[in-house]
Amino acid sequence: MESIGKALSKQGHADRVDLESLTQQIISDQDIADFISGHHLSQAEIKRSLPKFNQFLVERRKYQIQDSSYSAKGYEPVLIMNEGYADVSYRETKELKLAQAQKAIADRIHVVSLPRSYKSITFEDVDITGSRSDVFQYLVHFVDNYPSPGQKGLYIYGDMGIGKSFMLAAMAHELSEKKGVETTMLHYPSFIIDIKNAINSGSVKEEIDAVKSVPVLILDDIGAEQTTSWVRDEVLQVILQHRMLEELPTFFTSNYSLANLEAKFGNIKGYDETWQAKRVLERVRYLAKAVQLKGENRR
């Protein structure tokens, strides 16, 4: 379409006819006609608004065909009143609002040394057949009632690849979407490697502090780490003690039952450390209800 500014600068009878035709073409557009009618524009206001009406048509066309030169990505052009005449503004599209909402949900889910795809898992993705049904109902109840004093997490144990981490990732998504809650989902063996590496830099305390106070914590694959007495007592127990005192929800996944995990923690390098292991497991039991998940390996 010809620029209305160029058309207005023309002279002569033929040009006036062209201008009238162009003007009629512009104001007969349904969106513009509705705007004129809705704001009861006078002929003088319509005339002053013609350049902006034309700009609106050009921008709308670019938006509709997704022209690469359209600069307001995620926004659609709209007409507004501006001191007595029409002007062009831009508003967020439904698609942009949805994308922003999804990003906000994902940003509240912190996955550490785990697949980023965990951020997008929802309850709708969870298979609730067999023993998964009881676990699923527990997680739904947890989300619905969060925050609630004394809420216990789960210690989910079972074979590899049966969906333990998957279900907790779905819970994290629901907590973020429905309650605006941040969850940290941490691959515990990788975290312990980071802790050991932090010894040289003197940042162990910072690493532990960053984890122990998060609103909801998921320690994934606990028991698979290279356990030492120091890791058990000065890292894991410190985290669990703080979360126990502050009543912060804590979840675990493991291939070990609680009894087997206690046995593993109680026999390090051939030394009997049963008492120290019991102290740690007391805190796990205080924070979480143990439940076994059964099923076939889906990996």
C-alpha cells in the first residue's frame, strides 16, 4: 500500500481522487472501521489519524505473514487513542504470554547434573499403574497442601530406570506452576564430586549452604556416591540436620532401601561406623517416608 504521507503531499484533481480512494480503502478496513465507530471519531480526527491507520495496516500485514522485518516479535499491533487521534501500539500475544509463563515455571526448577528435560515433565506424563499410583497420590497431596507444617517428603527406592526421578521432576513442575515454589533437584553423586573438588578452593561451606536451605530439595540417587565418613557426617548430615530443624521438605531417590543404605553408611573402608550411620538415617526417616517403587526398566 502507498504511504499515506506521500499521497497527502500530492497535488491536482487526479491525485485528490487517488487520495480519496486510498482514504476509503483505509477506513473500510474492518479493524479500523470498528475503531472509528468505537471511539466516535470526527472527520477531522479521522483525517489526522490517517497516517497512523496506514502504519497499522502495514504493521499488521507484517505481523500476520511473520515478515522478518517485523521488529516487535511476540507483540501484535493495535490501535489506541493518543491525544485526539489514533496511534499504533503493541500488545503481548497469547503465544508470548504462554511462553513467558512456561519459562517462569522452568526457571523455578533447578536441576543440577541432571537432564534439562526434567524441567518440562508434568503429572500428566506420569504412568500411574501399579505401585506408582500410591506414590503419585502422595505427591499430588503434597503439592495441593504445600506449604503445610511438618510435611514429609518421600524416600523412593527401587531398581534403576523405573521412574523414581521422573515422578519427582513432575512434582517439581507442579509445585512451580501451581504454587510458584522453587525446587532444587540434585544428582547427589555429582554433588559430592563437586564438594570434594571445592576443598582445594575453600568453598565447601558455600556449596553446602547453597543446598541446605532451598525451599524443596530432591537428592537424587543417594547411595551411589563414593561415601566417606567425612561426606556422610560433614556434608549429608549437616544438610539434613538443617532441613530437619527448619522443617524444609526433602525428597530422595535411591537404589537402596533405608536398611541397606544404613548398612552401606555403617561400613566404610572396613570400619564399623554403625552408630554414625544410624544418626544420619534418623534424619532421613524424620524428613521422608520410605516407599518402594516397582516396575520394569524404561530406559
